[in-house]
Amino acid sequence: MTDKQEKTTYRTHRRGAKTRYLWFPSLMFGDGLAVSVLVLTMVMLRRMGLDTPDTALAIALLCLPVLLRPLFEMIVTHFWGTTKVWILSTQFISALSLAAVAFTLHTSYWLLGTACFMPFFVCSALFYNIALHRFYVDTPMKKLRCCDGEMVTLHSSNLNTSTPQHLNTSTPQHLNTSTSQHLNTSTPQHLNINTSTSQHLNLNTSTSTPQHLNTSTPQISTPQHLNTTTSIIALLFGCGVMSMVGGNMEVVTRNIRYSWSFVFYVMAGVELFLWLWHALFLPGGPHGYAKPKPTMGLHRGEFRETMRRMLQRKDDIATLMFLPLFLLPETLLALTAPLFVIAKPHNDGLGMSPQEFAYAQGTAAVIAITVGYILGIYAIRRHGLRRWLLPSALLLAVPGAALLFLSYNTAAPLSIVAASLAAGHAALGFALSMVKKVVVRFTRNMPDSTLRHAIARTLIATPFVIVGALASLMLTIADYQRIFQLATELAVVPLIVSVSYLYLTRKNSRELPIK
């Protein structure tokens, strides 16, 4: 643990704890808007006349900043000063970027304007996501099943789980002994003061010395269901409602440029409203609402050493191979599937209008992937990850098979299209829950958990960007049927990767975190 970590203090914001239901859902809603804007950008480019390969290439290039997430984590770590500044500044930049894109859609330079201003939105959204999870989203203590089915206690901070610790001493808390402290002595308090571990409990009678024990304001964890619920609402609003609004505006105004300019002005207005809302209700100060995350590996000279230690653990090597390859079939479908839905029938597409796209892709698919994800979480908690990892790998063949079926039935009614897309996204959601638990196992109880999380997110996003760029080339030499057939055949890769991961982690070695 670095010196900066030892000097980091955690102070519970009373105002933030009492009003967290005002600012936490809006924070997660703003985070979900980033994905919605990318989907709207894809639909807008196609409606504005850009061909399918160029649209796929443009969206893939816009996702390139995601590959620099570890670097962005380092920037936030070194310049984190005040927590509220990151949220407000990134949201304001996002609002300006979307407004600039909306303005250029009226001109003949709309493509150049989109290419110039959308990267600012993507980078600001990435910084927003990092600051959100670093300063305002804490992970409450939960019991989850690991790959071996055993119950493991997870903490938001780096704790020694070999002995029950009912006191977080890794982040010193300041106790002012001049004020009266109300301690409930009816409940036994287990303070394990082990000399083998560094527990800094300075029980000095001097009131001028801060004490690293906070009993005046207990930690209030934010319900995790708000995370999922508000993100779903953001996706439904962006991909569903706004796509439908754009399609209806095309019918009413008979002007495609004005219609999608209005959509992006609305999205910019939503970002601006969230900026004003957070300026009023979001707790700020030098310390975040959540507990400080570990920063080992994010400082100079630590990154290389941390990576070297990471590559020495067999479980970590298995995870580093698992994350970029498990979702390989979906990487080929992430961009081609929406383009296939809105492509014209003479281009071997379904030829759906923006309203139909909003219903099938923006509503039914979003609800289905959420249901699949929830079912996956429930299955892991019931039986463990090892039992369901192989079935989830087999389910990754469903999205490609569903789209392959639609490619042979382009005249299928809207209900069949929505049901097929929902089946594929439900299977994808179930697989995403497995990836989530693998990332949790990769980052839990590690002093470099923040760096590990950034590396995991980068490894997951890398094949999406690379294969998405290659998809633009594939669309010029192959039709949608060939691409969907290839995606279905690639489902054997997650199966092989899952078997390898289960084999390498069969002993489930539980090395202590390297200090």
C-alpha cells in the first residue's frame, strides 16, 4: 500500500447520506446515457445517408478511448482534488458536445462535425464513469459464491478476510472525542487487534489528536438495485423513446436533418439538466461519498511491478485469457446486428423504421438482456459460477443463430423480429453475469483492485473495438448471412475458453494479497 493510500481519509457526508436517493439514481442515469447516445449516433448516421461499412467503422473508432481506461484511471488518481468537479465538468462537456453535433446536423458539414465533437463526448463519458465508480459508488459487504461454490466475503476496501473484521481500519476515520459518542454496548463489538496486521487504533486521551475510529456517523451503503434500474431506464429512454421520437419527427417534418438534430438537442438538454441537478444535490468536498479505492499500480513506477506480480498468479493468467475471448461471438454482432435491423431490404436487411427499431432493439432487447442478467446472478448465488459457466458459453450461440434465422426471413413480422432479438439478448445477459463474477473474483481483496478493474474493462472492450473495425471491412466483401453464420460458429471459442478457465482455477488457490 502506498503512502498516498495511508494518508487518504474517509469522511461520511451526512448530507450526502441523507439525500443519496436524490443524486445516486441521477448519477447512474447519466452513466447509462453514454451507451444510448452511441446507439442513436449509429441510427443517425444511417438515416443521414452514410453507408453501412463506414457507419460500423465510425462507431468502432469512437470506442477507441475505452482502450485507454488504465491511463484515464491514472489521471483521475493524480488529479482527484475534489470529487464533485469531475462529475460536473464531464457532464458539462458532454452537453456541449451533443449540442455542437446537433448544430452541425443542419449544415453540409454534418459528418465532419460529428467526427470532431463526438470524441469529446466519449472521452468525457469515460472520465465520468471512472469518477462515478471511484468517488460515489461503494461496494457494500456481500457474500457471493466463487468458482468453487464456497462463500466468500467481499468488501469495497482491502480487508483481511481470514478473521472477522467489524471495523475498517484501512481508511482512517477521524473521531472527535470532544463530542459525545453514542455507542450501543448491548451488541458485542468485535475489535480484533492482531499484532500481525497493522491496526492503527490510537486511543490517546488527548482530544487534539484525531482518532482513527468513526462511530458518530455509520457507513450507509447505497442499494445496488438502483444501479441496474436507473441504467435500464437510461437505455430505454435513449434507445427506445428517442429513437421513436426521431422516427416520428421524420414523418411529421419530412426533414431527416431537422429530426435528428432535435433528438441530439434533447439529449444535450438532458445532460445539462443532470449537470444542474448534481450542482445542487451532489455532495462534494475533498473526499468522496464512497470509500477511497486502492490506488496501487496507478502511480509512477508501480504499474510495471504490479503487472509483473499479476502475471505470476495462475488464476490471474487464466482471467486475462478469459476476458477478451469469452464474448468473441458477440463482438462480431455488436455493430452488425443494429445495422442489419435498419438496413434496407435490397441491402439484405430488415428495413425497419426508427420506430420499429425503438421497439425491437431499444425496448424488447433491453428488457431481455436485463432479465437474462438477473437470472444469471440468481443462478450464481444458488449454485456457484463453476456450474453455470459452461452452459452460459453454449448460450452465446443463440444471438448469432437468432440473427441468422432473421437473415433468411427478412419479411418476418415485427413480433417475430422482436422475439428473436429478445432471445439472443437474454442469452447474452446471462453470459454477461458470468463475466461480471469473473471480474469480481479477479479484483476482490487485492491492493491493486482499481488497476485490475481497469485492466478487466479494457480487455473486455478491446475485441469489440478491433472486431468492430474489421466488421466494416467484412460488410464490403460478405453479406449479413455469412457474418451471422461466422458468429454462430465462433461460439465454440467461449466453450474452449471456459473449459481452460475452469481447469486452471480448479484448485482455486487463495493467495494472500501481495503487499
